[in-house]
Amino acid sequence: MAKIPVSRWLLLAVLAAAVVFAVVALSTAPLLPSASQPLVEVAAYGLLTAVVLLLLLWLLWKVAHLFLWRVGRRLAFSYFLIGFLPIPMLLLLLGLNAYLLAGYFLGHRYRDAVHEIHQELSQAASSRLAATEAGDSRHEEERFAYAHYRNGRRVSGDKRLPRDWPTWLTDSESEEPFTFVALPDGSPTLAAAAAGKQHGVLAILETDVEEALRTRSGVWVSLLRADDPRKDDVTRVSLGGKEYSLLPLKPRRGFEGREDFFGVPPEGLPRLQRPFIWWGELAGPLRDLTDGSTLSEYMAASLNGNLPIIHRYLFSSSAEVNTSVWASLIAITGLLASIYGVAIVMAFYMIFTLSRSVNRLSRATNAVRQGEFAVRIPVRRRDQMGELQGSFNEMAANLEQSVLAIAQKEILENELKIARDLQQSLLPTDLPATETVDFSTLFEPSAAIGGDYFDVLRLDENRIVVVIADVSGHGLSTGLRMAMLKAALVILVQEGKEPAEVFRRLSAMIRAEGEQRLFVTATLSVVDFRRGEIAITNAGHPPTYLLRDGKVEEILLPGNPLGALGEDYGSRTIDLEGNDVVVWLSDGLIEATNSQDEPFGYEAVVGSLEGNAATAAVVRDRLLDALKRHTDGQSAEDDKTLVVMRYTTPS
């Protein structure tokens, strides 16, 4: 279990104390004087908030630490903050700047329209005044409404205009180039006056001023007074001693009729053609046309446009002039995009390669920690990381050499056990034990792996095959050849081959090795329980012994060993009688010597087998006891293998 540092315990104690203090303060606050209660509650809540914030910051730090533990993630996150995040932020900034420029352009269109209409009104009023003073009463139908004044009194014209001449309109000291004026019904419009010695002409727009501004500017215009309820959401900001009114980008009302202006309802237009640019402009105060008194502090114009409007008035007329500018802009943009693309590819390549190198080094380190000293890292880099990987490979090689000597000794010690287990795995583990036969065996190699082998194979419910063999030599190679011999023998026997054919094929297989001369002696016996007979085929192996009625018959069948050039094998079929005992053995028992180097011999084998044959184990033990007395515990120089079968006539 990981040990928690003292500093962390101290921090946890401080946080716990702060929480306890805040809880106690809140619970005891009602008992304090009323003047102190708010201060205590504020302090307690502030303390709890600080504790919660600290815990959140700690959790955030832990999550970030876990996420950024891998080098690849840390590099990718760093590149995201440095190389990727600024791009969308820059695009967002450019988008906001473009939006502001578009708004400024809408305001410019609106102001130009107002100035143009006001100048046309002024020119129309001056022209009408000149015609009146010249006595010409014929006037063409125009877009404006007029009123004619003589000596300060209206003598003809639009009755919405004042009866008395509005001298404030012709005041030369007015600093306003134009102003909105209110008609008797309160609707705003633009007005201009021209005055002579006795005559004067006052001109206003005949149509709605908003409609005129929309037509002239190509921008949707909606005029709002300062006291208009739709202006409740105007934000006023004081900056540098001046107050600025920030108009909303999307007023709630005042846009009826946009379907006629844009051709179709804005919602039915494609997204790029919808009116999404909202802007606001402030004009001068709204004055009473009669006496010039201020009716509203200002007039606000809410402007609405879309990309086609911006393109139509800003770009289309100057496309030829600005071709070189646009080409330069596109070229620089393409260059920047190419550089950024190359930077992205390089960054991802560096992140991928460096992360892969670190991961390889980490996996290799874990492998060495787990004992895999043969692990190596393919070094393909020619930088500091490559040098580090090369140093790791050298370290792993030195560790491998140091551990190899220790491991070699352990391997040699375990080889005996592995070899013995291998040898034992070749031997049968389920010897038949029925009312007809019972077996008793011995397998005692002189070394870790011996050259002897025996097996009992069942052909069918009435027949079995007993095999005993002796491969020349000792050690692992002998054991492997014995395993090969067993596998081939089992296959051939199960295929139903005759014993002589089995030996011929095994002999050919042994000779095919060619590198080292190898010989195998073997005896293959087929026992038929139903017929009560045994067919013995011998290939250079010691004789088989038949014990019947206490007497021993030595069945000697000369033949060539397996692997020799000849393929002449001895064979004999014997009828079995009840209580017959058949004994197969290897030459290790016959050649076992005593302290005077005298072999046990064939005669001693025959003599020790004679006698009672109640069970197979009795016969085996009698032979082994005689052998033990002869050798007097002296270690054997050759493998000893013994198979004893007792036959009983089936009932």
C-alpha cells in the first residue's frame, strides 16, 4: 500500500478543520448578536466555497495528471494549445472583425442614404423657391411634399406642415447637417427649408422615411425613438466621461414587411442569404417641426442585411480594380494554409515518432523488469532518443550475459528432471488389467534419459501389442529418437501393419537420419486373448522368456536390429495356456555386474524366473531380488526395463 506523504495529511487535516469550523459557525450563528450574524455567515459560506474550489482544483489536477501521463498525449495536448487552438480562435476573431466591418458598412450605407435624401430635399426646396420668386407657378410632380410661405405664413402646400415658418431650420448656427423631424402624427421624416426675402419653401418626404431609406441604401432600416418601448434592451456604457448606447443586434419587433424587402420570408432563403447581420446607428434628436423643440433625445436606426447585400455594394463595383489585391490575398492565404498544413504534418509525425519511441522504451523496460533480458529496441533514430535506445540495448545485453551464467546452471539442474519426465511420458500409464491378463513392469534408466522403451497398445477388445525396445546411446538425443520411434510405431500398429512390415518401416526411418549411425533392438509381440496365442517378432533384441508350470523356456529369435542394412527379423507364434507368464527384458538386466565386474547373465535370468507364478508381480519381484543380490547395490551402467505378463484362460 502506497504511503501518503506528511504534507498531504496536513493539507487534508486543514481542509477538514475548515469544514468543521464553517459548519459550527453556521450552526451557532443564530445564537450570536444580530449585528454579528451576517458577518459570521458570510465568512462560513466563503470558507466552504474555498474548500469546494480547492477540492475541484485538486480533482482537475488529478484528471489532467492521469490524462497527460503518456508523453504522446502530453505532446498532442501541447500542440493542440499552441498549434491548433489559436487557428479557430483567429478565425473566430476574423469572423467578428468581418461582422463589425459588415456592420460599419451597413451604417455607412444608411448614413449616405440619409445625406443624399437630405441634399435632394435641400435642392428641391431651393429650386421651388427660385421658381416661386420668378413667378413660375408650374411645378412638376415630385417625390416630395412642399409648403409655400410668404412673410412667415403658409400660403399653400401640404397641410401637415406648420402654419408659421420654422425659422430654426434655416438657423446658420445649427451644427447638425440634418435632423429627423416629427410630423403632427408623430411619425419621423426628413425636412429641408429654403428662405428668401418674402418667400420660403419647406420640403419633406412624401413617402415613409423608412421605406425611402431602405430603397436608397439597399439595407433594411427600422427607425426607433429613444422612448420607443422596443428600446428597453438598449445597453448604455460610460467610457471616458461619455455615455454610449449599445443597440441590440436583433430587436424584438419592427421588422414587419421584410418579406417584401428580401423577396421571400427570410426563413425561406438559403442560409448564406438570410439576413443575419444586425447593426445599429444613432442619429441626432427628433425635433418638433414647428418650433424645433426636442421630442426625443435620439433616433436609433436598426439595420439588417445579408451577404448578397454586402457583396453587391462592396465588392461587385470594384472587382476589376481590386483584382491584384484579391490575388495577393488568396496567394498569401494559400501560402499560410500550406505552411500550416506542413506544420500539422510535421507535428503529428514528431508526436507519433517520439511517442512510439517512448512507448517502445517503456515496454522494453517493463520486459527487462519482468526478466526478459533478450528484449531489444530497433534503433532507427539518429537523435538523442536513438542514442538512449542504443544505450538501453547495451544495458540489456550486459544484463543478459550476466544472467545467462546463472540461468545456464539452473537449466542444467532442471534438465535431469525434464528429461526424466519426458522419458516417463513415453511409457504407458493404463496397462490392461483384466481377468485374462495382468502386467507388472520396471523401467529404471541409468541416466536422466535412457535408451529403453516399452509400450502396451490395444488393437481391439481381443488383441494387444507388447513392444520393448532399446535405442543405442543415452541423453537428450536418444530420448528424442525414442519419442520419434514411439510415434511412428503407434501409427504403424494402429494402421494394422504386420510386425515385420512395422520393423522394416521403422528401420528405413532410422537409416534416413544419416548423420549418426543409430541402432535399435526391439521385440514386438501380438497377444490374441480369444485364440490364446502370442506372435513374437524380434529385431536383434534379447530373448523372450515363457514361464509355464514353474519351468522357463528361452525364446531366442535371431534378427537384424532396426537401422541395420539387413531386414531379416525372427518370428514365432506360441499357443498360450492358463497361468502362462511371458517376460520381456532389456540387456541392462542381463549385463548388470557386481563388484567383481561379473555380469548377471542369461542363466541367472532363467534360474530366477523359475518357480511360482501366482501373479505377474511375483515373477517380477523374484527376478529383481535376484538381480539385487548379485549387484549388491552397485549402480547400473545400462538401462533396465522389464515387462511381465501373466495369461489366464478366459472363462
